[in-house]
Amino acid sequence: MVSGNELDRVELLPAQTNLIHVGPEKTGSTSIQSAFATLRPKLADHGVCYPGNPDLPRAYLEPLGFHGMRGAPPRDTTEWQDLLKELADAADERVLISHEQLGRATDDQMARVVESLGGVRPHVLMVARRYDTYIPSQWQQGVKARITRSYESYLELVMQDHCDDPLWRKVWLPHDTVDQVERWSRVVGMDAVTVVVANDQDHGFLSGVFERLLGLPSGMVGDNVSRSNRSLTYPEVELLRHFVISMNEHDATLEEFHRLMRKGVLRAMQSQPAVADEPRVPPLPKWAMELARVRSERRLEDLRRLEAEGLRVIGDPQRLAIPADAPTSEDISPPTVVSLETAIRANRALAKIELRNHRKVERRAIKAVGRAASEKLIEAPAKRRWFGRR
């Protein structure tokens, strides 16, 4: 087990290592990606490559069989070739590949990820987070992705020990740390897998781990972490959930959902501080907390076994145990009102994005009319000459 000053014990990865960071969701992946995107021009000075366009989601998802952001426009296929060339040009540099969707990879996809992106020395890294803090956070993440279940209904489904429902699988498969370790290790070997234990009390811990692994100066990543992707309040999540329900009732397309929800209402909320008086999503109720504690103890026991088999663990695994005094909720009923400020933010976002879309459609129509008129003017003299000859 790692003890004492945990970061001092993190060893630099060898040169030519491609670090494949697989998330999973709600473990700080977005913060790490935003920092490396900002730092991309400076990384080469330290022998590190963060390939791909930093302003867009990673280009390697769709070519490797993962779906992109639902409703977003399809990616330019040339980005994949550009990324492969960038990897080939990395030479002796350490490379970071990072996306939380990699945490949902099938066995076949894992092999393809390592073969295409792993280079000569692939190394897989995942982050483990306490289950009782993860589940409420994942519910609001699910609402952003069009889940319409209330918090209580969501818990009744996902807190089952096993279920074939796609939502249950989406919640637990990426966060079944032991299963993830065993499956990735079959591709890269146990000595090429690292588990980082999240530290909720030290927000600079995860960025410090990446700095040490990749040989970057202390604070370089942490100082560039974006803090804008904040958690939503309980009323904000409920507002979004009912917005999704309304869109479903009106048969909204994925494109409309992406435009109105993700680029509109959601972005408007997350780009501004939370309204001070709005409550947070409640912690787990007692019955759900007991189930989470059982699952946590099982994970902790299996991780100790894997560590004895060569798994590298950064951070104290005991942080994954749920304390006896962890807070629980007596009432998780959804709020029935939102603040006026939250409602104003949502309305402004919708008005702005719809007006922008309307103007875009108008400009396209004007251009189309202009092209049609030009074509007629060009054709007209030729027609007159033809009739004149007759």
C-alpha cells in the first residue's frame, strides 16, 4: 500500500510510454483533459505529446468503434490520420491519450485501443472513486445524457447487485475497478496498469499524479485545470430532467437535443456559479448507502489481492471505504421549485440559441436565392440566342 507523501512515491514512466487514461466518468477526467489541451503548445518542451485537436473531443473514438457525443455532427475522418501521424512523430516522447469513454470499452475495443494508440510501451491508468459520492454525481450526469428517471427511481435501479438494464451497465461497468483492471491487464499486462485512488480532500492530487508520471514540473497541470465544469444543484438537475421529458414528448431529434440542451441550457448553467440558496443533490439514503458499502468492501478486498499480483496503486486504497459516519438522506424527494435566477438563465440560453439558429437559416436561404438568381442570369442570354436562331 502507498503511504506517507503519496506523490513523492509516484515513479516517472519510461520514455516512449503511451499513457492511456480511461477515466472513468466523474473522476476528474474533464479537468485533466482541459489542462492538457491548454498546455499542448508547451508540452513538447518537456518531452510530452497530447495528440489531437485540443478544442474538440478526441478524434480516436469513432474510428475505434466508440460513439461520439450523441447528436453532435460527425467527425472529419482526416483527423484520425492526422492523429496517427502525430503519434508516429512523437518519437521518444511520453504520450497521453485520455477519454472517459475508454472506460466503457469492450474486450475487442481494448485490444484495438492498445494496438492503434499504445505505441511501443502502452500503460493504462484508471481512477477509482468512493461509490457513495460517485452515484449522486452520476445521476446528474445521466440526466445531461437524456435520462429521465428521478433520483429515487434511478437509485432503485442502479443499486441492485446485478441487472441487465443498459443504464445499470453504464453506471457500474466503468466503475467496476477490479473488472477493469483484470480486462485491461489481459491486453497490456498487470505491470502496465495503474489505479489512482481519488482524493476528495486534495483537488490537486490527480493533477500531481499526471505531472509525476509524465515528468512535468510541479503545478504545471494543476495551475491550468478548468474549474468551470461545476456540479449542478438539485433544482437545476430537475429543471434539466423535465426539459428532457418535454423534448421527448415532442419527438426532438438528437441534433435538437444537442443544440438546445447541451449547447444551450446546460452550458448556460455550468458557465455561471450556482445560485447560493439552491440545495445540492442529496447523499444516498440509508438503504442505498448500505448496498454501496457492501460493494465498496468487496472492491477493496479484491484490489488488495491484485496489488499483491503486481498492480500499481497510487494513493491509499482505504479512501475507497465508506466511513461509518458518511452522511445519508432521510428525504430525497425532488424539489418542486427553482430560483428565479436559474429560470432566467435557462430562458436566456434558449432565446439566444434559437435566435442564432433562426438567423443562420435565414442567411442560408438568402444565399440559396442569390445563387438561383445568378444561375438564371447566366442561362438567360443563351436561351435568347437559341430562340433567335429559330
